[in-house]
Amino acid sequence: MHRIAITASTFGQWDKSPLELLESEGLKPILNPHGRPLKREEVISIAEGCVGLIAGTERLDRGALSALKGLKVISRCGTGLENIDLDGASRLGIKVYHTPDAPSLAVAELTVGLMLDLLRKISLSDRHVRGGVWKKEMGELLSGKKVGIVGLGRVGKRLAQLLSGFGVVLGFSDIRRIEDAGERAMPLDELLAWSDIVTIHCSASRDGRPLLGERELGLMKDGAFLVNTSRGELVDERALIHCLDGGKLGGVAMDVFPHEPYAGRLREFPNTVLTAHVGSYALESRIEMEREAVRNLLDGLEACSVIFARP
């Protein structure tokens, strides 16, 4: 029986059908026993001798991939592939898949929720009440705000659709896709200066540099809001903390961080909302994403003749 390593930390917890599908194909799933992103040595230990790997956010560098003899397919349960050495996988003959469609609506809805939280100071008010302080925080309306969407891929498009009902003015920086949005497009620097709220929905840069560093954050309006549900590496954390220390920004919401679990200084500010990389963690989206990850894995194994054609 061929073994399949599943390093995604919560795979199959809400619906067993993805695991049952693997078993129906004569495959034995090996689950992540730690309930967290795995370290390199743990990945190698769990995936040793496996023909397939359903991956989470753990780093799969060339060294780890080279150690996994017999690995044929990696199916990333998620959108991004930055944690996988794609060139190394290609050289080793390992097919790589991901699930870009299923999480899009969940991430877009979370982004709207974070915007509303920042503007109406929901989390801050909650902390006040729990701490015995009855204080009415003055917030702002989302309606009428200029929202700059950085990146107009699957999530950016869904977000634009959701925000259309809030009476906002949309702008975005991906000029190549202006025909998809029907809204105002502009270079990134101009978008940052124009927006009341900036929200990031693009992949990490190839050179590894943050998209928003000290210069870019300095271009934002005083009192503007920043939301990042995309990639932690896209925002220079030191520069962001400097902006918050100086009162430059009205608030920041982050669902992703360069190092997770996050334990940095952003936790100290009253005008930050921080979530634990839960963009895809809407039940319906998560289940579909896991099913899609299994279907991708089976397609890859079939292409490698590890399993035979399915009806």
C-alpha cells in the first residue's frame, strides 16, 4: 500500500471525506501528529518512503525534497507555493499542485471583516469590556472610503465584488488587469497615496524584498489603514512598527506574518488586529480545499502511473 504524508496541520478534522477518498484508492494517509507547521526534520521523518505529500505552510527546500526518496507528487493545500522549492522539485521529477480557487471567497470575506473591525474598533471595544472598561470608541464608516486593492487575482476580484455593495471607491495597482475590474487603476505609489484603506492580495516578490517598505509606507495617507491577508513577507515589519509608533497609520490588520506563530511587537498596539493565518479557515472553503488537494494528488499519481486511471 502506497503511503501519503499529510503535513497540513488540521487536515481532515472537519470532514473525513478527503481521507476516505485517499483510502478508497488504496492509499494510506500519514497525518501530522503535532497540529502545527512542521520543522524540516519532522517533515522528512513523516514523509519518508511516501509517494505523495499533501503540504501545508512548512518549508520544503531542496534538501528536504532530496531526502524524500520516491516522492512523486506534492499537493499544496492552499494558494501559495512560496514555501516549496519549485525548481528543486522539477529537477527531482516531483509534480507540484496547489488549490488556488477554493480559499478565494473565504480570504475576501475575512478581509472585509478586518476592514470593518479596524474602522469600528470592534476588537478594541471587546478588550475594553472584557477588562471592565465601558468606553465608547468613535469609529468610521466603510462607506465612502477609497479602498486600494494591491493585486487583482482571484482574491482581489472577489473582494472587489464584495466591496461593491458598501459604497466604497475602488482602485487597484495591477494595471494589466484593468479590464477585469472596471475601476480606477494606477501605479502602486499613486495608489498608496490615494487610498484610505490599502489591502494586499498578491504573491511574494521574486527577489524576497517587501512590497511595502519604509518608503512605500511613508507614501500612505496619515491615518490610513493597512490590511494584509496575503503574504507576511510583503510588508517590512520594522518599518510598519515605526509607522505605528509615530502615529502615521490609523490601524493595521494582519493575518499573515514572516514568522509564524507570531510573537512580535505588533501585539502591543491597540490599533492592530492580528489573526492566526485563518484566511482559508471558513468551514465550507476549507473542506473544498482539502478535497481539491486530494483530487490534485490523485491526478498527479495517475500521471506518474503510481495509481491507475480512475472511473
